[in-house]
Amino acid sequence: MSWARRRELPLFLSAILGIMAFADYFFDIPVLHSVVSDLQVWIIILAAFAMFMGVINLTIVHGRVVMREKDIIRRGLSAWTLFLMYLMAILGLLPPITAHPSFRWLYSTTVAALDPTVYSILAFYITSASYRAFRARNIETMIFLIAGIIVILYNAPIGGYLHPGIVTLGSWAMNVPIVAGQRAIMVGAAIGALALAIRTFTGRESAWLRAGGGG
Amino acid sequence: MVKEFDPRWMYLLLFIVVGAPLVRPLGLPLPITAPVLALYDKIESLPPGSIVLFEYGVGAASWPEHGPSNIAVLKHLLSKDVKIILIALYTAEGPTLFATKIKPAIASYLEKKTYGVDYVDFGYVTGYETAMAAIAEDMHKALTKDVYGTPIDQIPLMKNVKSARDLALVIATGYCEPYIRQFYTPYGVPVAIMTWGMNAPGYMPYISAGQLCGMVAGIRAAAEYEVLIKSPGEASASSDALSLSHLFVAILIVVGNIQYYLTRRRGGR
């Protein structure tokens, strides 16, 4: 089975399948269409398996910490992670799947409450950063800051209340310079993505074959 | 050297600025922005019986940004004579949040509709953009059962819906680019997005190019939508808090720069 370990096989498969999907998007070829359509359904199934692989991976990583780690806090946190992951999975699988009252209660009282809480802490960092970091050190940063303040106030309902000009200026900033700048970035990114696709199809880009590897 | 404020005072002030209007709303006017009005008008102009694909992939972390917009737009859709295909593609949390938070908020609207005939829910489908491509190509192949396990062929609403060609509108949560690539460009299906407020500037080129027919970005836009459908909710309640917190940040930037200028004049860094 040494051939299965060779890097040429995944490179060849990715090139062929990538070119097929690429061609199907632009050309109307019924046979190709049918094959790519099947491949797309396979990927939905594969993606579901990837979630299952994530569970196995988390179990291995945290299981190793629980078994071997000397630091009691790290062991405890890993054990807690595993306990909660399996608790959620088991409760989620109780019929009716993901609709069992115990699953919903646990989700509503933990995930649904904690996630926005952690996210909202960003507001305090942004407030502190707005005071300490956003400095007009030269003309360019001054323009950037003035534009930023106008867009901030435009995005808040109070902007128009403070001064009607904020709405006019904010609307102009959103529709003219921001659109122009974003278009330039998008076109650049699209050309970059195309170049990356060509490199992948031709086997020149193989970083994805090595977990965590570069170039 | 001009002394800087202790950040803890800023945190306390922010807490007051956000909390006070929630307790005592100021009732500031809320002008309607063009992308929000565009989505409202698009839904209003849908012919009776139109099929709309509604992606409710809301995550718990982004609930304050996406939740109110999902509720407001769904209320609008359910008040019209349109058929709705519900699905979650962005996150697996979607169905749980739909059941626990969105469904109770739109319960009175759902009561007037029949499941399977007026709307259908396919739950979470893995694969994200690849799943979108498969769904757009052939729904009966990509979505075999609904969230209750009913085979797609036995769902009356899905009898005449085969692919993206049968859709009148796609409304999605999160990022708009995959939907434009998989629904708008190949099939010409209009796409609208409910996204984070910070994404609004980045998505303006899609609006101006007509690739997005509407956008509800963040809680401010959700509040606007609630005003349009005359159904105040979570977003309207936090509209004043949003206003004052934004103003507070703008004031802090100005104060910080005045201090910086004074420090530099006195020879500091």
C-alpha cells in the first residue's frame, strides 16, 4: 500500500477534481455536470464525517492530557471539556434529536448565554483601544480617523440626530470611496485565488498535504 | 505629560452608556438606510406563491447581531403569500437557536401557515458552499429529508421545487459571497444578506453592482427592519444603547487625540 502514501495521488486527485468542478461552473457539459453534482453531494457527507473526526481528535488530544499531564488544573480543564462535549452529544442524540428538553435547557443556559457574553467583552477592548490607540500621528491617519468617526456616527441612529451632514457624508463614504477601495481589494483577492487554484491544479501548491506545514 | 484616564473608568462609563437607555429608552429617530429598504421592497414585490430560500445559520455568539434581523425578516415573509424553505448552512447551532429563540418569536405568524405546504425546515446541512452548490443544482438529491425525517418527495411544498431555478429569492445569514457565487451568478436568483454590522462597508460593492438585492447589517439595520414591518422587537429596544455607545467611542477617539496633541506639544511621546 506504499502507493497510497505517495503525495502524487492526492495531488493528482485534487487537480482532476478541481479542474472538473472549475469547468462545470463555466461550461454546460451534461456528463461533467452529472459527475460534479454527485461529487457535491459526496462532499456534504464527507463534511459530516469531518465533524465526527473532530470529536475523535478532541478525545485523543484531551484524553492524552487527562492521562499524562501532571498539572492538575490542565487535567481538570481537559476532563471538563470531554465531559461537556459528550454530555451535549448524548443529550443531543436523545429523541427528538437536538430537540430534547434537557439538551435545549443545557444549550440555552450555557452556550446561548456564554457565547454572546464573551463576544460582548470586545466592546470594552474596543472602547479602551479607541482612546489609547487611534492616534492622528500624521495627515493620513488623521484622514482615516475623521472618516472612521463619520462612519461610526453614520452607523448609529444618533448620527443624523446630531447633524444631518453626518448622514450625507457617511452615505457618500459608504457608496463612493469604500466601494472603490473594496472593489480593488476584491479584484486583487480574486486574481490571487485564481493563481492559487492554478498552482493547486498543477501540483505546485502542496502545503495542504502537510498538517501545519508551510510552502 | 498629560495623565491618561484609568481604563476602568471608561469601562464603567460604557456600562452606564449601554445600560441606561435599555432601562429608560430615549426614543431617538431611526432613519431607514437604502440596503434595508431594498430588501423590504424586494419582499413586498414578490408575486404570490414565490419560493424563498431562508438560511437561518445563526450562532449563539452572533445572536445579538443576527437574531433580531432573522426574526424581523421572517415575520415579513410569513405575513406575505410566499413559500419558505428554511435551512441552516453557516453553523450547526442554527436549528437549536431557531427552535429556542426564533420560533417562539414568530409563533403567531407560523400559526397561520401550514408546515409542509407554506414552509418547510431542512435543519443543518454540512458542507457550506459545496452544499449550497448541490442544493442549487438539485434539491431533491442534496436534501433527502426535512428536519422531522419526512422524505423530500412527500413534502407538498417541494413537489414543484427542484433547483435554484425555482427560487424567487435567497435570504442568508453570515457571509454573502458564497451565495452570490452559487445562486446569483449561475442562476440569477436575487440574494439578500443578514450580516454583522462591521461587514456593511465591505458588502457595499455587491449592493451597488446589484449582486445583493438587500442587506440587513447588524442590530441597527435590524431595528430599521422592525420599524418597516411595524413590529418593534429586540433590535428596536437596543437602538438607543447602540447610538450612545457609538457616540461614546467617537468622543473617546477625539479626547484621546486631544491628549496626544497636548502631550506632544509638551515634548512627550
